[in-house]
Amino acid sequence: MSQPIKIKGTVLSNTIMLEQPLSFPDGTQVLLSVELLSGSEEDSSQSILDLSGAWKSDSSLAAIFEEIAQERRVHRGREG
């Protein structure tokens, strides 16, 4: 029996599309053990909500956004 390998893939229409090619010849039977790597869409949405406002107490943000605003106000004209 050969050493098990781990390889990532993505499910598309009930087919697992692997990120890397396998070195097995066509027709080779394999046994899969599938592990979910990312959460559901609902979990992702909750993660976004959990992170919303995470920087609200970061005092350095005011200076960063002021610098961005000043850069946007600068008229550089056309280059060339």
C-alpha cells in the first residue's frame, strides 16, 4: 500500500477539481477522505459581521484616511 497524500481541490457540480495533477494513471482506483476547508456561505457572512468595526478604536486610522483624502485632492494632470 502506498503512502497517503493530501491535495486540495474544489467541488464543481459534484466533481472534485484538484489544484495539482496526480501521478496515477487513468483508471486507477483511489479511496478519498474529504475534509471541508472553508465554511459555508452563512459562516463566511458571519465572519464578515464579526470583523466589522474591528478597527474602530485604532487611533492610527484617522491619519491614514486623511493622507488618502489629501492624495485624492491633488490634481496631477495628464502624464505623457
